[in-house]
Amino acid sequence: SPVPTCPVTLAVNLTTAALERRFIANEIQPLLERKDRHGHED
């Protein structure tokens, strides 16, 4: 049976999603910028 979503679980999930999004942004952004820089060098 599906577990009812309690406010605590919901808050934890939202916080986790926000942290993951921030982590992804911090990890991906430099890679994209580096790629752009290499593209301009060529």
C-alpha cells in the first residue's frame, strides 16, 4: 500500500531536490563554461 505523504517527508524531499539542483548547477556550470571557452579558443 502506498505510504501517505506526511509534511516532514515532503519537506525533506523538497530540500533534497533543492540541494541536488544546486549541486548539479555547481558541477555542470563550470564544465559548460570550460566547454564554451574551448569553443572560443578554436
